[in-house]
Amino acid sequence: MSPHVAPVLMLVASNVFMTFAWYGHLKYKTSALWMAVIVSWGIAFFEYWLAVPANRIGSAVYSAAELKTMQEVITLAVFAGFSVLYLKEPLGWNHLIGFCLIAGGAAFIFQGR
């Protein structure tokens, strides 16, 4: 797989794991906090198995700033879907505008590529 594409796909997958690790427990607020931490830590372990290689592979064609920017934009996209589909929390116009401003800023990172 291309070093241009592989890191993007791996970062998407890693973000799905990390989003569940950080926010999945919010549906189970009656569970003990220590249990949420342990389960989240276990989920995050698999996130690292995707994120670290994604950045290593991606560094062949992207700068560290570009990789970090991709990570942040992917994080927002994954979180938006997770928030609506899993947590059943609506996103409002203010979220959309904020995400668009962040995406616009990210576009500047890739200028001159």
C-alpha cells in the first residue's frame, strides 16, 4: 500500500480505537471509574499499534506537522460520527463552524506541497 494512503487509513482506524477508549465509557457512567480506566487503557493499547506505525510509514512522504494535522482532522471527523451515532449527542451549527475553521487551518499546513 502507498505510503501516502496507508498512514491515513491507519490513523482513521487508530482514532476509532482511541475515541472508544476516551469516550466510550460515558455510556456506562454507573461502572466504577477504575474499571473505565483499565478498559480504556486496554483499548488504547491497540490504538498505539496503529498510530505509531502510521506515523513511521507516513514520515517517508509527510512532515511531522502534516502527520499531526492529519491526525487532528481525522480525530474530529471520527469524534463527530462517534458523538452522533454512539453517544446520541447532536452536533450543532457551532460545532460545524468550529470544525470548518480547524479544517481551514489544516489546509494551510499543506500549502506548497
